[in-house]
Amino acid sequence: QLLDARIVLRFDRDGAPLPILFDRSQFELMLLNLASNARDAINGTGVFDIQARRAPDHVAITLHDDGGGMPPEVAARVFEPFFSTKPADSGTGLGLAVVHELVTTAGGTIAVTSAPGVGTTFRIALPLSPAA
């Protein structure tokens, strides 16, 4: 429901199990924050891709939108609390700071790459569950 009909959501995952230790509601919050940012970045129609792959010691999740992208000086600050490129009445600047905190608390890493006119990609690595 977060992404309206103008945005195509594509999801691609390994057939193998992707076991991680992550609270389900926090995982959903992470995905909703990233999808919300993708929605806001896409002007008109666009695509939001999510890919999940199992690596030897982690699960790699890549999220890419084909929105407007960000210059390097903006991308370098996206995980800072209260940093926002949106108007004051359109957000708190906490969404990506929360995502960063959730990922790192779970023992993972998150990185962003972006460029104007190219879109934005977030790469998340979460450790496999010990039961894996």
C-alpha cells in the first residue's frame, strides 16, 4: 500500500533459506522506511527493486530505486539523525537513522551509493542466524 501503481516493485531472492536474527516488526520498519524514501525519490513512474541473496556468512539485501538520486555530499549524511532533504513539514529526518541503528544493532552493515539521475542503492549485510 505504501507504493502506489506508478511504482513497480520487483523482488528477487535466492531459493535457499535466508535465516537471520532480526525482530520481525523492526525488519518491517526498516523495509518500510527504505520503501518510503524510494517512493519519495521517484518522480512520476519508476521501479523499486529488492534483492536478497545468501552469502557464506551473511544475507545480502540490496534495495535500489531509479529515482532522482543524490549528490555525494547528501548521500554521505543520510544516516545522520535529523538530516533531511525534505521540507520541514514532510519528515523528521529520522527514518534512515533508525534503519542504520536497526541494522547495526543486529550486527549488520548498511551502505548507500547514489548519483543524480541514476537513483539510489542501499546494500545491507545481516549475519546469518547461528542455527544456519
